[in-house]
Amino acid sequence: MELLIYLFAFITAVLVILIIYEVLYDSKLTVKERLDTVRDMSDDNEKDDEWKAPFVYRIIQPVYQKLMKAIGKVTPSGLKRKYDHLILTSGSSQKTNFHGLLLKQILMGTAHGILLYIVLKYTSNAINIGRIFLFALVGFSLPLISLYSKAEKRKEKMKRSLPDLLDLLYVSVEAGLGFDAAFKKTSDKMQGPLSFEVTRTMNEITRGKEREEALRDLAYRTGVEEVLSFVTAIIQTEKLGSSITNMLKTQSVTMRQIRRQRAEEKAAKLPIKMLFPLVFLMFPSLFVVILGPAVINIFENLMSR
């Protein structure tokens, strides 16, 4: 049993070192890949090049890639789609993918389980398999929770900036600009994740992608219901031949009302959220300040008698 634990610990350490190495030396890895591509086009001896490559590239990196592919094959396609959508809505870089995230979860879960096992062993406590499993499950969930929190914060920023974007878009279209030009100008004037996604959508349209498909991809990448409603309104307006200006005005008013309602909802929740800090933090301090002198006087009078 101990030999198996140490074997898992060694494999975990090797994979963690490999991940850290890829993160720290990503630019050097990119340059090396390009140089390898140029070298492959030449007539040099390939076997000599393979033996000259570092141990990390010859042994560890292929094992790492094969391990990620094996994990991807045994994972259900539905779970993979959910992971991919979560990575997309979180705004993570292209380096973050499903295989890397799942492998990171496995490494974190294994590391947490081994850590608790070692702690329990050297503190003379009974080794509880259930406790180790729960601790490993917590470690397994940490990368996913972190990514989910990042996605939710990004969605919240988009929800806040959407009414402002619609106002600028409405003013630009009413001033005489076409929809595409107004959309691009609006994204240039604003900052944040929503502006980034709009700019990406306009670049896709410029490269030849259909506008409807690009807008639907925009709604999918953001994962925000309000953006999906706005995209649906644009598509329906274009298909029916209605006025874009009226649609944008209606959407702007609607989104501002939604943002105001969301702010009122948060304000209504504040008294309940403040109840626990008041009861457990402020009230005890007030009792000490107000009743402290009286308690001291009563105690002194009782002692004098």
C-alpha cells in the first residue's frame, strides 16, 4: 500500500513539474517548436536530432500528451462540452483546454489525498480512508471552482456594461453609421470582456463569416442571457426587415430596466446579509463597551461586602 502511495506521489510530482515548466517557459517552447519545424524541413539526420533533444521533450512530454489523450477518450462527450463551454465563458487563454483542466483536477485530487495520508501517518492518527477521499475530492474540485468563479465574474462585468454598449450603439446608428461600423466603433470606445468579444465577432465577420453565425457564437461565448436576447433581436430584425434603430432603442431601455431591477434586488438583500456581522461582530463589541463598566462596578461592590 505504501509503495503504491509513493508511486502515485512520484508521478504527481513529475506531472506538476512538467506543468510548471510549460507555464514558465511557454515562449521558449514556442520558439523551439518553430525551430524544430524548420529543422524537419532540412535534410539533417533526424535520429541525431532526436537524441540531442532534452529528456523532457523525448520522454516526459510524449507521455504527458498521451495521458491527456487517453483521459479525453474515456470522458463522456457531454461532460467535455460542458468543460469547453466553461473554459470559453471564463475567458481563459487558448492554452487552457479540457484535457489540461481535467489532468490538473486529477493531480490536485491525488496531491491532496497523499498530503493528508502523510499528515495522518506522521501525526500518529488513525488513517481514515473516507477522510482522505473527501480531502482528495476537495482538491479535485478546486480548479473547477476557480474556473467557475472566474466565469461568473466575467459574466457580471458583461451584464453591467451591456446597457452602455447598447446606448453607444443606438447613438451611432441614429447618427447615420451602418450597423457593422457602429458595432465596431462602439467596441473600440469601450473596455472590458464584452468589448473584447464584440471586437472578436467583428473580426470574424470581416474575415468572411456570416453575421448570424458570428452573432450566435458571440452569445455562446459570453454565456449571458441578456446578450443572447440582444443577438436574437438583431437576427429577427434583419430577417423581418424592421428598423434597427427602433430595436436598439427598445433593447437599450429594456437592458437598463433589467440592470436597475438587479441593483434593487441586491439592495433588498443587504439587510439580511448585514444581520450576521451585526449579531456576531458588532453587538458583542457594543455590549462590552456599554455594559462593561457596569459589570465592573457591580463586581467591585459585591467584593467590598
